[in-house]
Amino acid sequence: MIRGTMAMGMATAGALSAGVVGSGSASGAPPGARVAVLGGGVAGLTAAHELAERGFRVTVYEKRALGGKARSIPVPGTGAGGRPDLPGEHGFRFFPGFYQHIPDTMRRIPFGGNANGVWDNLIELTEARFARRDADDFRILPLSPAAAAGATQDAFQETVGAMISASLNLPAPEGLYFANRLLVFNSSCDARRLGQWERMGWNEFVGGHSRSHEFRALISRALTSLLVAAKDEIASVRTIGTMGEQFLGNPFQVGNDGPLDRVLNGPTNAAWIDPWVARLRELGVEFRLGARVVGLDVRDRRVTAARISGPDGAATVEADHFVVALPVEQARTLWSPEVLAAWPELAGMAHLYVDWMTGIQFYLRRPATISRGHTAYIDAPWSLTSITQNQLWTRKLPEYGDGTVADCLSVDISDWNTPGVLYGKTAKECTHEEIARETWAQLRQHLDDNESTLRDADLHSWFLDPGVTWQGDQRRNVNEDPLLINTAGSWEHRPTAHGGVENLFLAGDYVRTDVDLATMEGANESARSAVNALLDVVGSDAPRCRTYRMYRAVELEPLRALDAERWAAGQPNLFDRPT
């Protein structure tokens, strides 16, 4: 229920579903139970989906647009001749085969004649390119299960070391050394991962300062800054190591969801978000857009109301339960003294670190032949990665905009704090025009010197995520959508989905999850945890949301058991020896 002076735009749905819906039952919710989901990104939509399937009356409050950082962003005013606007985005996204929560949700979102719903819109990428400024680049083909080697320690180090040396052009000793570091982490028990590796930075773990330039560029920097927008000096070994364990183990994993690297076959809204919202409306979910959450009223360890504001004024939201599904930098502004008195662990969220990873799209008049997959620009000061989209989409780019765009080169900028090559300024200090020119120049340095791949004449236009706004009086940008960075020791500051406030639940990629990284997968997993906690609080008999565990090579389990004994005895990992 909303009380106040604000009349907001609302998209209403049909009647509440009855009986068994999806994986839950309407009888599992207390009659008339109302849930306010504050935030309409992946976490909020997941929470709404799971709750609605179990018969709760759900309203989602979102200040901008549904889908959050995962949504498509139409480029205003670019459509002509009946064509839709060009599709922009916060940044391209991909769906690794080790993702399990997101694919499970996708299969429950109907899409045309797809047997598996939206999930069938995922397509495999066949290669990844690592481009170098001196054009000495290389490509990596994803491993197949047939190429998998045994997981004994000797085979692991020798096989993986040789693969790393050959594919990354590293000296054989450094490839073998990095294989040893992977073995150390993969054979570490949970207690060591949390007690030792969670508190160590990745660069220290891999000995980046004492290795070659190539090793530092590829192993220390590329695996953190380029892939997960982290900083190798401060990124947790536990976080980066877990991601490496998943990427390395994807071909070996029995029951994984698909190939290592997948993307959608069209703009995210068309291929995923819009069908998702339509499904939620069918389930009875209501949406109120333009609603910015400004506070929570708490009494007797319960939220009595949420305060929201919008273009038309202020309003009060009343519900039986509240799911805060906002990003960490927004959620922690809601923790009043009353909230912290009931749930003091939330104070630790003030120590969580966010930085920028934001995209820019270049629309081209001719197709760009760069890679049949993602490309990482190893020597780019701004840590660039890209993908060309026309080759992957069912609906081609000439069907958008004015009809002359043949391709879209979507680029993620992961480092906004290092000076560039044209202006000598960081991305945060560049105007939007300078960001576009600087990014284009860094791409060109890596791809060729004679404009055969990217020609200035082929650049139709560009689009920068509108969450980045230029503050001319301060001569720098601000960003409405920063990204959580998993720094060493940050796990202790991350909350669980439920705590001391009885009817308050948290969903977001900062919540403690098994995936342990700021991702769509983490957002989805955290929302399931929030819903399960809510079901426990109300004593519901509805089926709990399914949650999944990250991959661990079973062949290394005896080594982890041995490591648990060594950890308890204060000894290092068996393979963690000076080299």
C-alpha cells in the first residue's frame, strides 16, 4: 500500500495465480502477504519471481528502469523509418557455463516457441582473443571435455603449465609456476581459503612483482582488471582463485549448464529482460517506476514502512515484508541508527569498496572482423575488453537506427583511474567525447596500424552509458552505477540475506554467496537466499528456492582433506613451497 502525495506510473498485472505455479505453490504464502521489493535489477526481479511463484503479493519499486545494470539502453532519437532506436547498454555481459542460478531462472521465462524459454537465446562463443599493442596477439579456443587431462597433482601442473605457456606465450618455467599456484588454491580446504587466501591480495599470491612483464600483464593484471574489474594488488585470492577454478573446471564439470563462454542472441531487453517482466506480470507482480527509496522506518525490530520519492513527491510504502535489492552503495544509505541497533552487522558494509566498470558502444558502417567472441586488449591503459555483436544477433544491426549501422563494437572500460594515451588523463577526468576518442585510439593500437580493422570513416556514432555524467564545474565524471570490488578481507563485511530485523531481507551481489563475485549470478543467488529466509520466517510450507554450489574437482578432494589437517596444525599447503 502507498500512502502520500505521489502518483507514480504503474504497470499492473492480472489476477494472482492460483494453485501450483512454477516451482512453488500459492498455498505456501500467508493469505494476502505483501512483499515490497526495493530495486528492480537482477536481484529484485529474481526475488519477485520466486516470491510470486509461491503466492506472495509482490510490488517492485525501481527508480529508473527494470533490469538494472543488465538492461539494454535504447539510444534516444536514433530510430528512423519505423526502425527502433539503436541498442546501447551499461556494458556487454556473458553467461559462463558454470553459472547455474541465472540459467535456472531463464528456463522458467517463456519465449516464443523456445522449449527452454529465454535460456535457448544463449549461444556459444568459440574463441577469445588477447590483443597486444605490438600486434603479437593470440587466441584461445575453449577446452572441450575430450581434451581434459587427469587431475592428479603431477598431471595438473604439467598439463596446465604447458597449456598456459603455449597459449599465453609465457616462458615454460613461469607457466609451470602459475600452474603450481592454481594447484595450491584448488587443493586448499575451505578453512584455508577463508582464513588465509581471503586475506591476501592476488598479486602477492602469484608473486607478480618478481615475475616477467608478460606474466604480470597476463596473469596478475589481465585475470583481475580485465575479467572482473578488480585490482590485482587488492583483489582477494579467494575470489579470483574461485573464478579461476570455475573457468578451468568448466570442461570437466559434470552437469554444468553449457560451454564456457555464452552470450545472448540479441539485445538484453529483447532476449531476456522484457520477457521476464512479462512473466512476472502474469504472476501478479506489480511495478512502480520512478520510485527512489530514501529510508526505512523501523520499530520493535521490524520495518513498518519504506519511504520513497519521485518526480511527484514523497510517499510511504507499507508491506508485511521488505526485500532491499539495491546495489551496495545505495543499500547502505538506508541503515539508520534504528536499523543498525537491530542488525549491527550491517555497519560493516561501510567498508565495502566500489569502483567503475562501464561500457561504451561504437556503431560501425561496416562489420568489424575482430574475434568470434570476446577480445581483451592486454596493454590498454584503460583495461578494455570488447565484443562485436552483429555476428551474434538474430536481428541484425541494420534493422535498428537509420539503417546504415552494420555492426556494434561494445567495449567495457575496466580501469577509470589510469591516464590514457591521447590526453594523459584518466577516464574519470575526460569528457564523454574524450572518452570515446581515447577508447577508440587504444583499440586501434591493439588491432592494427593501417586502419584495416577499425577505420575512422566507418564510425557511425558512439554511445556511453548514461549513468556516467560529466560535471563540468568539477572537470570530472560521476557514475550512478559503480561495481562492487571484492578486496582482500572484505568477506567479513558482507552481510547474510537476513539478520536482526525480522521482516527485512537483502538481495544483491554484495550479500554473501557461493559465487563470491559481483555478477548477475551472485545477484540471483542472493535473491534466492533472501526468499528462502523469508519463507523460514513466515513458516511457509512452499518449496525453497534451489541453490547451487560452485564446482570443485572431486579428484582433488583427498588433497583438500589433507590440507584441512595441515591448516589445523598451522602448516602451509603441501604444494605451497618457495620457488
